[in-house]
Amino acid sequence: MKNILPTLLFLLSLTGFAQVEKTSALHVQMKQLDSIVFEAGFNNCNLKALEKVLAEDLEFYHDVGGVQNKTEFLEAMAQNICGNPSVKITRELIPESLQVFPLKSNDSLYGVFLRGEHEFYQQKTDEARKKTGYARFSSYWELQKGVWKLKRAFSFDHKAAH
């Protein structure tokens, strides 16, 4: 199953199964969880908050950086995103791109498939902030003992800003 899951999630991301309304409680909740990963973790380097929403068996797939487990992912964040105080890299969700797809078994919610697009920015000390790139993302959030955990994440289609 482990080897099939990434392919299955990617194929699901290309299909048109029913997403929830952007005003639904589930969409709002998943947008908040996305903000913990990116606003708290990526943009503000609060790696403790980020770590709390990651599943112990996290798998992060990046089209440039390869595959990382939870430990490798947190180490890469600490070094590459948060490691140089003179260069701040941030991510902004393209709000209208966020889509939330509930996953159920026997009408019971067990997970969510999330996908969207985001842009990346860089600001060096004493310089203006500039857009540096764009990418798409897809992720699988699993409800574990009543708590949402990011279990699988895909970051792909990275492009330089124009």
C-alpha cells in the first residue's frame, strides 16, 4: 500500500471528484491547518507548531528535492528556510486555488485530500521583497484519534517567477 499511495493521491489530484464548498467548516479547518504548515512553519519558522501537525510517518515528495521523512523535512526547513536570517523566504497561498476533498469510509470522515497553488517570495536584508517562484501542492491529511495530521505531501511543478 505504501508504494501505491503516492501514485493514487497524484491520480486523484487530476480527477474531478467532489470538493467541499469554500464556506464549509471542513474547508475553513483545512485552510487553518495549511496556515500552520506554511504561515507558522514556513514563513515564521515556528517549527514546534509545524511539528505538531505532522504525522510520525510523514512522507514529503518534492519534484526538485526528492523524498523526505518527518525528521529530514524538519531539518531541511531549519536549514534551508529558517537557517539564514539575512534571506527570508516566504510562501503565499493563492487563495482561490485551495481545494478540499473529503475522504470517507462508510460515511465516516477519515481523511482529506488538499490541493492548491502557491507563490514564493524572497527578501534579503535592506532589499525589497520579490517573487521568486510558483508551485502546486497536494497533501493527504489523516484524522488520527480525532486530530488532523499531515501524512503525505507533494510539492511539484516548481517554476521561476516571471
